[in-house]
Amino acid sequence: SKRELRRKLVEKGEDAGKAEAAVEKLEAAGLVDDAAYARQVARSRVAGRGESRRRLQMELSRKGVAREVATEAVAEVFAEEAVDEDALVEAQARKKLRSLGAMDAQTRRRRLWAFLARRGHDGDAIRRVLGRVLAAGEEALLDELAEGEFLLDEDGAE
């Protein structure tokens, strides 16, 4: 982003005014484009990590991209890539659920909700997905218990 480039130039010892002028020249030449950079980062993170809108916007803001530019870029990428936000939430929830199998249902639900919220997912999306993911997860856990895949000692520990 322009801000990162400007900061790096100043860190290397360049005068702030000269750094600003250099960044402006690069932008005018089309070599620095925060909107294109934001779209590229958003596309990469959605495809690779399945990141949420909010998390992408926060990261782009942290990298110096203006809020409006980041919001527009993320919305554009989500539309172009036809991203199903519920599917993103569900994939992350199912992956995390594997590590929460030994906990009671209430703790599992609370920790899974907190995990998804920290990943920037919207509360409504979490609510929509959580019920079916937990129900499916408990069915799988019961199947594993029935097959004897969890061996427990007398105290209930694995």
C-alpha cells in the first residue's frame, strides 16, 4: 500500500517530503494502486485461508489501505468469486470441532463460537451454521464412541 511504501522509505532514511513525492509519482504512473493491492490480498486470503470479510478489512486497514477502498475491494472479490460466507464459517467450524470433541456440549459450543468470532465472522452467520455443525459433530462423535475409537480409562480420560 502507499502508506507502507511511504513508511519504508522514511525508515530507510529518506526525507518524508521526498518519500511522499516518490509515492505520488509511482501512483501517477500506475505502479502503486491500493485498490488493486486490496483485491489481490482479498482474493488470495479468501481462496487460501477462507478468511471472513471483517478479518480481511481489518488486515487491509492495518496495512494502510483506506477503509472505503478495503471494503469495496473485499465486496468485489466476494461477489466475483461467489463466496458463500456460511460455507466459510462451516468449514472453519468443522475443522475446529475436531479438537473440541472431548468437551461437554456447552463448552464445545462456547469455544467454537468464540473461535469463529475471533476469525471475524458475523454473529448471524455463526448462529446459522453452529446448530447444524454441532449436531453433525455430535453424531460423528457418537459413531466413533460406538465403534470404540475413543478408549477411556476409569476416570473418563483418554
